[in-house]
Amino acid sequence: MMLIDLFSCSGCHACSVACKAEHRSPIGQFKTRVQTVQSGQFPSVRKHFVPTLCQHCEDAPCLEACPVGAIERTDLGIVQIASNRCVGSGDCVPACPYGAIFISDEDGEAKKCDFCSDRLAENLEPACVATCPTDALKFGLADREDIAEILDRDLFSAQWEPEATRPRIWYHKLDKKTAEVLQRINRDSDEVKEN
Amino acid sequence: MKRIPTMCLNCSTVCGMIAHVKGGRIIKLEGNPLDPNARGKLCAKGQAAINMVEDPDRLHYPMRRIGARGSGKWERITWEEAISDIAVRLRKLRQEKRPEALMLQYGRDRTNGFLDRFTDAFGTPNKLGHRGLCSLNKRMAIKAALGDTDWDTADFLQSRFILNFGSNFYEAHQGHVGMVARVAEARRNGARMVTFDVRLSHTAAQSDEWQPIFPGTDGMVALAIGHVILEENLQNTAFIENWTNVTVAELKEHYKRYTPAFAERESGVSAEVIRRIARDFAEAAPHATTVSNRGAHAHFNGFHNEWAILCLNALVGSIGEPGGLCYLSGDVNQSVPQPGPLPPKPKIRTELSHPAAYPFANELYPRAVSSTIYPDLSSGRAQIDTLISYYVNAPMSWPEGPTLVREVLLSEDKVPFHVAIDAFFSETVEVADYVLPDVTFLEKWDLDARNSYDLRPYVGLRQPVVAPPGECRDIRDILIRLAHAIDGEMAKWFPYADAESFVRAWASTIPVGFHTLLQSGIWVDQAAQQAYRPYLQPVRVDLSHPDVHVDAEGIVTQKSLHTDAYKKIGVLWNGVVVRGFETPDRRFHFKLDQLRKLSLAHEDHEIYPSYFSTWARRAALTEREFVLTTFKWNVHTQSRTANQQWLTEIVGDNPCWIHPLSAVRLGIRDGDLMILRRQMKESAPLPLVEICVKAFLTEAIHPQVVAISASFGHWQYGRTAAFRGYNPNALIESAADPIGGGQAWNDTIVQIFTAD
């Protein structure tokens, strides 16, 4: 599971570029990105930075949507796409409420975050977690005690749409309104561009 | 897979990094955990530097212009031809005894002294950077008031209250990653941060409070905070009386005029907020610090603004304290001096190195006022024969860059001979006569360091992690060859085969040795004490020695071993000699008598931190007029990253921020094109300049301000960078604070019109 502390996130995109370097996603396509949601009127304006990636849902709609069964859940609870079975139907893309899957411009296959399974195998943290300058990202497999402990006593952590998909990513200080705005944006898969 | 430690230079924070290299290609760039600042983290820019190395439009070979200057017609030449042609030209200047006709202009010089070695040996004082466009007003204020250094290193980790005046260190700022990491941690531990900014930057967004402020009024707010602190007797009297050059009574008298009501009128920040912040800041002291940058100082009154902000720390006695505003040298040469012998500094001064209108900057920080260079070359007030440009892109990123600067560089009368050294085909390279292909930072050697937020000195090694493409060469290799080709007198200061052998010789005095540094990348001086209260550090000296003097003020001087000159080494404090501050009287300066002597204080009170009002300007703004400001994104630097596609795919455009209410009044909708026209001045007529930009309507900006991010508006720099976004610099006049010498970036008034 992953815990993302929005109180600490500086919106710096280091996670997203670390992911890009690690997995070489095509230009314009991201497995991990940072979305910005602005609210309020001058001078009471707020900006929320939200790292967005596959939520590794326990009830994963993408897994159900795939016509060839190419999306699977590992023993560790990681939802991943088996590249050798993916036919690029694209059915998983709209099925994901988080806008976390794309069809690669390069090879036509579906791609998304797999928590850097290759790095986990070498006992390394996912690339985004390792580089986060503000330690806003924490990763642990289900039994990692420090994360479980934080979640136990933390009143401000939430999942997106918990009842619908039971995501395995928790956000500290994700307010309801921001989650709703993002949900809307990501369903329409319309990127929030920074200027 | 090889893992090679080196140091980033995709911005000037110089974080330690580890390159993962396979088959001669960089697979990944990660942070080096040994770096005391970034502690193993790396920002988006650092990681995307792979794109810089692999940019398909890099320069690979030396070239000579064959068409008219700027026509884009070039021929490939050999290095031998290039060095020989340039040496002929330069040798003549030395033979004619006018070495000052050479100007070496650099953008990012992390050779830490090698360029100076070249220009000093040549005999020209005209080694000119972009300091005046960057941070000169801030550095001048720190140098003048504190003396030891020109940059602050706040102890954020232990701070309880961070007062930020116009710094966007969550996205940029020299020190970026190390700062944001510590502030995030401090905030998790309960520290509060208040940010004054014209715009809701990422830093403002992650502060507990964003206080929007009218441009150029930060110093007024700082003075009003000081007013409240003194009025309510919240100051640290012991620090002021013992360690500054004023009394509390003097300060009370001076700060009296800067009331919160006055500040409210000027800045828009409410008097009530100012009172509350003053009390909270004083209460948190000494675990309270300021942080500041261009929002506060890139103004015509920038020096005083910065000085007023710095003085807040002295008022509450948080200077040098844990959690307060600390300072230590970031100069690698302090820990590891460059191998000698070094050529003597040229005695001659020119209008370029010491512009007459900036006497205080010339005294404290020579060769740093930048905004005079191109106006002076244009008017003929300064003249040169040869310009060597090194990793600088003035036509793109300087005030009046695309207009005045480009015109000067296109003129063979004003710049008769121009050699550009760069890794990319920049807007400077476009207007050169010779182009020498530089390596990127991932292909070169340096020793480097910065002020450490761990408050202990360290040294890092930059080493090549891949071979450069084509015939690209390290700047040190180029200068060594050039020096040898010019004449024997110059050559004797360059007894090195190449950059590597120079850096090896330089690094030989590091306690762990060069070989270990090759493996670790970073050496931290763990034996050093953390730099808390440096002014109380004891100085070892025998007061009874005949060469040691103590004057009536307690200032201790010692005769030099080699000359008869006496050097100040400290001050007597409770019977012990301690370092004090490195100012003439070893005290922190709330008062600068030089300002009166140099006629930079027009009234008596202006020898203390003062405020020069922007009220008249603000009151005169029409509905159509706005103050134009510029800023940086977290994924870009000023002008060097637009060619890096992993960054440009995140931010690849720079429309103009404008408040929706202001836009609606002018009939402008989100995404519309609009014309920005520079306001004409009656006092100093300037050419009519206007640019057409896309509007970005946002609540996150002061309604009387517009903002355009730097980084875009290239017309060269390769296919990824060119012709994206807008270049605001044509609108911004070359104009500096008369005291600090720093460019007034954020004082341009523009008129906005619809573009149909």
C-alpha cells in the first residue's frame, strides 16, 4: 500500500520524472503524475497537489474490464498488466476512475503503475517514493507497520471512492471536494495542465 | 550497470547525484544520500538531465560563421583552427596592452575560479556574470549588514516560524531541494510558514498563510513588523545592544515612522495581520527565521527591502541561533583552495567591471552589476573588442534580451569578435562568430559545494559519467589550450594537461583523498562544529603579543606575517576574543554610514533600513495597467531547460496569469490572445515594445499584477524548445536598484489590450 501525504507534497513532479526515467513512458503519457486543483477566490485561494497513479484497487474495475484477462493481482496485492497477454483493446482505460491507465503510443499496449515491481524485487522502494524530496510518499506491503500505525491514528487520511473500488492508496489530507474535482477530471481523462 | 557519483548542475543548487550507466548511456539519475543538502533526493530537473545529454540538437563540432552574423550559415572547423584563430585575436590585445578589451561573459560558472584564472592571467577585469540579474540586492544586503557571507542558510529544521518574503523555494531558489525537504519536515513538526507573494506560488500554496502583496512593498511590511516588535518591547535587547551598531532607543526612533497602517496602505496587507505576525515571529524567536528572494528584492528598492527583512532576525536575536537565520560559507575554495600559483588580479577597472553609477556595489561586490552591460555597449559608454560567452543566453533571458541585447550582439561595431562556448545552439550562439561545443555537466570535472543546510562544510566531485559526443570539450580544457596558444606568459598559469589533471591536483588536499571522492562523490567535514552562533566562536590569539592590538571598541587586529598591514581578526567579548561579524566594527549593521558617504542616502534616516514608496505608482495605475512579474516553475530554470522533453511535457507553455475580474473588465477571456505594451515614461523615452501573449485567468494572482513564467519564448535552442510560449523580457527595461545594483525585474508597468 502507499500513503501519500498531501500536507507535505510540494507538487514538484520529481515522482513523475523518476517514473518516466525508470519506465520510459512515451512523451505525453504518465504512469504517475501530479495533479493540481485550485479552489477559492482571491485572496482565499488554495492549491492542492495530488500525486495520481494506479490505486491498486481491491475491487479493480480494470481487471473486470479486460476482455483477455491480461490484468492480474499478484500475491502482494499489486494490480499489474501482463504485457504478453495485453492485446491493446483499450477497455481498461475508461474503466479506471482514476485515469491511471493509458494505451502506449509506442507499442499499443495498456500501461500503468505496478509499484515498480522490478525495483521491489531488488529490495528497492518504488522510484517515485525513493526520490520524493519532502517524504510525502510512503510505501509498504500490506504488513508494513509504520504505515498501518499512521493510518490507525490518523483522522485525515482517505481513499478515493473507497466503497466503489477499495483502493490501496491512502491520501493524508485529501479533502472531499478536491477528490471530487479530480474524479471528474480523471473520468473525462482531461489532463490538468500547469501554466 | 555502473553507479557513478557526480553533482547535478541542471540548476545551481548542485545536488549530489548518482548516475546509473550502462553501455555508455545514462539509464537513471538518482540522489546521492551523502549530500548533506539534498540527502539522496533529486528534483524533476535533476532527473531529466538525461534529456540534456541526449538532446538531438546538441552542438558537436567547432564552427565558424560564413554568412552575415546571425544568418545561420556556418562551416565546421577543427579545434586547432578554432583555438589558433581565437588566440591570434586575443594575443594582439595583450600585445597592444589593452587586455580589458576582452570581456568574458558567463551564465553558470561552477568552475569555482578557473574562469577568473583565465581573465586574471589575461589582464582583464571584465569577467562578468549575471549576478545583478539574479540575487545581487539580497547578497549586497547580507554582505553589508552581516559581512561573513552573501547568502543565508536558515536552520529550517528547528524553526518554529518561517516568514517568507517573495521566495519560491518550493520550486526554485538556490538550495531548493535541501530547503523544501527541511521545511516540509519542520511543518509536520508544527512549524508555521507565512508567505508574502504577488502570486500563489507552490510555496505560498504550501504555507499556512498566503498574504498577497503589492510588488516592491515587502520591505515596508518587514519594517512595520519591526515597528510592532519595538513598540511592544518584544525585541532581543541583549543581542541588539551587544552585537549590533545601534541601540534599542535609536531603533525605536527609526522604526516609529513605519506603522502597520502605513504598511497596509502600501502593500495591501492588513495592519491587523502585520501586528499578529510580528507577535508570533517574536514569540517563536530564536526559533524563527525569514527567507526571501526575488519577490522582495528584484525591485528598484530591493536592497533596502532585503536589508529590512534581514534586520527582523537581528531584532529578535535569531541570527545564528538553532531554528533561526544561520549562515556559513558555501565556497568550495574555503575548504579546498585551488592549486596555485594564481595570477594577480588586474588593477584596471572599466565601466563594465565597475559601472560608475553603482559605487556601493563596486565597493562590496565588484563585477556584479549586470543590467548596465548591454546599454553601455549599445551607447558606446563601454567598448570591447572580443566577447567570449560561456553558457549564458543573454538575448533570451536578460532584460531587453530579444531587443537591445540581440541588437548589440548582432552589431560588428559594438561586438567586433564574438566566441560562444555552449553545449546547445542558444540565442547567444546564433549571434556568434565562432562556436566552441561545450560538454554538459554529466561529461565534466569540477569540485563544487554550496552552503550546507547541515551547517558543516562539504566538498563534492563532479565527474564525467559518459563520454561527450562529437568533439565537445570541457571549458577547462578549452581555456588551458587557449592560454597556451596565446603566449608563454599566460601559459605559465596553466601548467595542466587537461581538466581532469587540474581537478585531481585540486582535490589532493581533501582529507579522504581523490580516490575515495571518486567513489563517494561527497566529503563532509564531520569534524567541524555546526555553524551556530559563528560570531561567538573564540579566536585563538595571544593578546600580549606585540603584533596584536586591541582598540577602544574592543576590536582586535593582528599584523600580517608578510606585510605591515593589520588585519581585523575579532572582537573582545567578556574577556575573550571572539570572531564577531565580518563587518568593519565586527557588529551586525542596522546602520550603514557608507550610504551617506556615497550619497546613496538622501535623508538622515536612510542610513537605516528604509522604505521607498511605490504608492504613487500604484495609485496611478489605470484599469488597463498592471505590474508585470516573472517567475519560475519547479520543472524549469530560467532559460536552460526548455529543450528537456521530460520537463517540457509537464510545463511546455507560459501564458500570462491575470485575475479574472481584471481580465473581464478588459474583455479578455481565458485563452484569448492579448497585447502587453510597455508603459511609456516621460522621463526616459524607450522604444515602443509590445508582445502578444495568451491569457490564463486565475484567482491565484493579485488583481493589479500579471505574471509570465520564464523558460519559454526561445527562437533557437533546438526543436524541443524553440517557438513555445512567450518571451516577456523584451518588455522589461535594463534598470537596477541604485544602491544594491540588482535588476528591478518586477517593476515594469504594462498596458493590456485585446488582440483583435
